[in-house]
Amino acid sequence: MKKILVTGALGQIGSELVEKLRETYGTANVIATDIRANDAALAKAKGPFELVDVMDEAGIFSIAKNYQVDTIIHLASLLSAKAEITPRLAWNVNMGGLINALQVARVLDLQFFTPSSIGAFGPSTPKYHTPQDTLQRPTTMYGLSKVAGELLCDYYFKRYGVDSRGLRFPGLISYAAPPGGGTTDYAVDIYYGAVKEQAYTSYIAEGTAMDMMYMPDALNAIITLMEANPEKLMHRNAYNVSAFSAGPEDFAAMIRKYIPTFTLNFEVDPIRQNIAESWPNAIDSSAAVNEWGFKSKYDLAKTTKEMLEKISVKLG
Ligand code: AKB
């Protein structure tokens, strides 16, 4: 049975991952941590929770040691759009937090997971069928930190034997906790707009395709990779994974099957549009499929049906 410490546990991935890990491994075996003091009381009511800043290596170490965890899932990081506004902070948090968490994993001999992103690619990367091993010259601070992070995880595996694993996530779509500061956030906001106002104004231009994935597929991918036979993992940090590729007009067309009056407008944000244009349109997940059996269940149609249903219930 695993005992897992999760950093960034109150974020978009963390809030659903902690719940799923607790269903899988037991509530007491998943220690949620985050820097957000405002939500601590609510989080504590659901299971073990500790406040910690990922910049505080000693703090992460003492939580990992006290709870005798065997795994760290390190999620805390600034997303792409936020990182472009505060690049220095993004470098410090994304790289500083990662090396602190890796160092704790090294000293305590823990298994380790951290997400990379399609943001680890850049304009010179092939746009379609983006291979697992290809040119990675990102032009964003987020992308820089993700490539460096992938290499740092490789280094900790090769040099110190840390069982580090990772995924290059596409835009993640979920209804439980809001994303914050990402370029792909529109793919969540569009569903809220559809349910609340039958309309949405997109900051990403028509015709800009990016890889996407519904959160349950992302959670399954994390757990399957962490459970996978290490001998099969040729690319531990980090695997391309995608469920579908879509642009704003594709989401709108699918939403209109349920809400025919839905209208999509555009007010393009140059910062996020530039980031989106520097990323691939559709990556190739075959290394993940071949090495540890990655599968996704939700295409755009299934994601749209479920997002609209769940958000309608949530908003009453
Ligand atoms: C972002 O948009 O920054 C993230 C990502 C694709 O890594 N959702």
C-alpha cells in the first residue's frame, strides 16, 4: 500500500487527484499539502492536510518523514500565462520547489511524480504527431522550467536512483476546481460560459488547436504510470499524453449539440495567443501507450456531455 505526499494539493489537478488517491489507497495514506492557508480548515476536514511552502525544503522533509510517506507527487507550480507575467517568480517556484521535493525524495528514498506539459515544446518542435523525443526549445518561462524540470528528474534518476516519473500534460479540463493562470484555461471557462450565459468570449483565436484531456483520464494516467513496471519505462520523465486536439470553434460546435443558441466571440489576448501558437497542435502519445499502456476514455464529445451536465448540477 502506498503512502503519498501531494504538494499543490488544492490546485486544479491536486483537488481531484487527492480524492481519487484516497479512494484508491485510503484516506490516511494521502497527505495533502498546500500553501493556501484560507482553505486549510476545509481541507483538514477531509483528511490529513499540512500547510507548507514548496520553497521550504525542511518543511517538506519533516512532513514526509513524520508521515513516513513512500511517494511524493509534486504538483505545485505556476502555469504558463501567470509565468509569463511573473517570470522570475515562476523560475524560482517551479525550479526551486522541484529541486526541494526531489531532494527530499532522494534523502528518504521515495518514488516521485511531477507533471511536465505540452509547454515543454516550442515553435521549432513539429506541430503534428509531435514525437516523444524531439526538439524542445520553448520560448516561454513556463516551458523553460518544464524542460529543465524534465532534465532534472532524469538527473535525479540517473545520478541518485530516484524513481522519478512524469507526464507531459495537455490542457486539463475539469469542473471541480478552477484552473489558474494557464493558456488552456479557456477550455474550462467555455463550459461555464455555456451553462451560465449561453455565450463565451475566447481569448484564444479561432483555428488555434491544442491538445486537451478530461481530468479523469489525467488522474488515471498518473496512477497507471506510478504503478507501472519500472523496467518498461524507457522515457520516465516525461511521457507525451493527449486525449484529443481542439480549438475554440471545435468546443463551440460540440456545445451547440446541447445548447443550440450558444454563441462564441473572440477577444484575443496576445500573451496567451503567442504561448498557444508556440505549442504543438497534436502530440503523439505512442511511447506512453507502448511502455505502460496509457489510454484515454474521453474524447471531445464525451468531455462536453459530462462537463455540461456536471456544471449544470454544480450551479444549480
Ligand atoms: C497551461 O495552460 O499552462 C497548462 C499546461 C498546458 O501546461 N494547462
